[in-house]
Amino acid sequence: MEKPVALIVEDDRDIVALFRHVLDIAGYHTEIVLNGIEAMERIEKLLPNIVLLDLQLPGMSGVEILKRMRSQESMSRIPVVVITAYAPYADSLPVEPDLLLLKPVDINQLSSLVQRLQATQGAMREPSHDAVTGLYTFSFFTVRLAFSLERVKQTGLRRFGVLFADVTHAAQLKKQLSDEEYNKFYRKLADQFRLTLRPTDTMAWSPTDGVFLTLIEEIPNPEAPLRIASRVRDSMKKFVEDNDHGLGLRTNLGVLLCDAEYEDIQQILKDIQHARTLLQERQYTSPAIFDREMLGGK
């Protein structure tokens, strides 16, 4: 099986040796670039699975590399871990990286990070967008979810949220409609789902269980997730009612608040499924806000 590729863009040879040691053990093929201009050329040609990027580089800054990567479709989805010794400088970046590591980097911290991201690498090689809805695929969503969880673990941020939405009686709907009609229903519903969200949000659909998902990366106040969920519900509700097909369809929405106490994304996905079940059983009114404690987490 072909190894995933990690590109280390760093001009401090001691740090490079540390990173290479950890990534080699984790099963990556590693390449090292010391110059910013050369790094940009290698990223464009290689399209690595992950980039570890120093901000202070000769030739071209890490900030410029990050901006170019995010502005070009072919590179925009490559996970970027920024490495810097200057926390205030990192806070003012014009483009947000996936993760931020502050020097000096602890080898145990780096090893833990690499291990948690290992499970997402297969998804990065799959198509990123669902053919029916045009939203991100569920597998790609899990990659972004893993980075969101790692971000709160590394930075000490309190929480992020996962908004989820589904339609009751989806199984009956699939039986009643032709494949073309069923896909059209969810394609139109996806349009309503994205209507009140930002184009830059990570919005996804899982055809296996018909659930829509999106990350709420910034939670400025406790009321914000509920306001977002209410807007999304209102946008989806009318379409569902107008296309009921006599099944009594309704839309259930909720937000799971996630913190650093989650060990991995599988625990998050399990809690989302639990919360969806509670909404389907009408034990909570849609939309509802959930967290680990409400769902029995320790």
C-alpha cells in the first residue's frame, strides 16, 4: 500500500529531524524543504497528504504559502499544520491553518497529533464532494472533524459545535420514490441546508443515514449555536412540508457541543447518533443543544 506523504517545510534542521523521526515511525513518506519558493513548487506538484509549515522561511514566507494553498482548488483541502515560536503572530494570520503548533514542540505532543490524524488519511484520497447533493462527503467531513477536535486539544479553545439535521421517515421516502426522485429530493433539501450557512463552512451529507452535518468552528456566545440551528431548520422546514409525499415528514436539528474531553471523533459521532435518536423519539424539541454530560459522557 502506498504511503501517505508529509511535506516538512522548515529551515531549522533540529526541528526537521524531530518531525521526520515521528512521521517515519507513523508510516509517512517524508520530504523536507528548507526554502519557501521551493516548498510552493513541491506542494503544487506533489499534493501531499499533510504539510507541516514554518512561518519564517527564506524565499517566501509560510503565510504566503498558506494563502496560495487556500486560494487554489487543487491545494485548498490539504491539511496544514503551522509551526511557529510566535503565538501573537500566529493569531493574526490572514488565513487560518488547520492546526497550530508552538515551538518548542514536544515530541509526545507531536506523536499524539500524528496518531490521531492517521485514521483520516484514507478519506483525503477519496472524492471530497457528494455527487447527489454537492456537499462534502461524510468521509471528508470526518477529516475536518478530526482537525477541529485536535485544534481544541492543542489551543485550549473551549468548544466547537457539530450541527446535524435529518428528515424523519427517510427509509419510507426512499421506498416510495424512484432513485431519481429521491436524489432530487435530497439535492433540493441540500440547497435549503446551505442557504443560511456560510459558503466556507464544512457542510456534508451522509447518504447512509440521510444526515446533514456542518461544523460550527466559532461559538462567540452560548446562544449562537441555537440561533444558527433555528435558521437552518426554518429554511429546510418549508421544503420538507411542501414535499411531504403523505408521510408526515419533519426535520430534526440539533447541535452537539464538543470539547477537548472527547478522546476521538468516533465518540463525537456516537453522541451525534444518540442525540438524533432522542430527537426522533421527541424527547427534545428541535432544534436542541446537546453536550457530553447530557448524553451520559464522563
